[in-house]
Amino acid sequence: MKRGSIVAARCLVAAVLLAVSGCAAIGKSYSKEDLMEKLSGEWKNTEYDLSTSPARRIVDLQGNFRQYGKTYEDMNERSGIITIAKAWSESGGLIWFRDKIYYYDSDATVYELSKLDLNKMDWTLIWSEEKFPSEWDAVEYPSYFYRK
């Protein structure tokens, strides 16, 4: 009887861990200034050169933001400002953050939930035009991937 209870408890814990693993649980607070230092620079995904997804992002320390349709040219630029709303860290060099991007050309705001892997310098994000995504769901929300 005790063995059955232990097995059932382990199954329950495993199910909860699987359900929570898709969520962006908030961990230790991470400095917005430190995050902007990590984000500043050029981010690319050459696979997007053949699609309509933005292939290159350039961010400076003040949050000025430029986005291009191709990694190899400066055409189809969109510009705006990125504002970090909240940033937090997890073990293993993973930084999560919520940011808003205001695009100057369209007067539109986009809400992003991002994760930045400091070990690989990978930036993965999901976005919405309505509100911050509350959990990591790349099926419900459009997603992008960039590497520095």
C-alpha cells in the first residue's frame, strides 16, 4: 500500500513539473541595465532571409531598436524602442524578460515574452499585440529565434 502511494505521488509530481515547465516562472530579479548590456548589439537568423519574418534586430543600450527583413541588407527597416518591463534569471544562464516594442512607423506596440540563453547568446521570444503572453506557448503565440 505504501509503495502504491509513493508511486502515485511521484506520478503527480512528474505531471505537475511537466505542466509547469511550459510556464515562465519568475525567479530571481535581474537588472534591466545588465539585460540591456546583454541585448545591445546585432541579432540574426539567416533562416528568416527566405521568409517574411524579421531576420535581423539591432538594439542599443538605450533601447533604440532597428529591425530588418534580411540579415545581409539594410532595406525594409522598422525602428522603434524596446522597453524592459521585468527581467528575472534562472540557473544555468537563462534570463527571462518581458518587453514592449513601440514601432515608430505604425504607432503600434508589441508585447514580448523572451528568454535569453547567456551560454549560447540565443534570444527566443513569443509576442502578442494585445498583452504580455503569460506563459511560454509557441503554438498560441508567434515566435522568433535570434543568435548574436
